[in-house]
Amino acid sequence: MKKWILRICLFTVVFCAAYLACCYLIPGWRLKLEADPCTYFVATIRSMVLIKASISALVAAIITVVFTKKQ
């Protein structure tokens, strides 16, 4: 049971980190928006949701499997 909790937590953390990396570290996907930081953050998260979520889920699944595989 602890293994599932670890996997879910690891997947969630890696998914969020990968999603934010897609939002801010890929130059072509950054928004050119003049707004306050909160509005910019929300707009960045809402932009290209399906692509960023798919990539983030794939990365999170791979990392979760690699780091929690049975030894």
C-alpha cells in the first residue's frame, strides 16, 4: 500500500514540475503577454493544455516507473 502512495505522490510532483517546465523553459511556448504576474501565470497554464499535459504525463509516468520499480 505504501508503494502506491509513493507512486501517486511522485507522479503528481513530477507532473507539476514537468508542466511548469513546459510553460516556462521552452522558448517557443512562452507567452508574449504584458500583464501582472498572477494573470500571466494563469494564462501560461491555460495555454496549450492538451500538449503540455500529455508531455508532462508521459514524463511523469516514465520517471515514476523507473524510480519505483521492484528490485
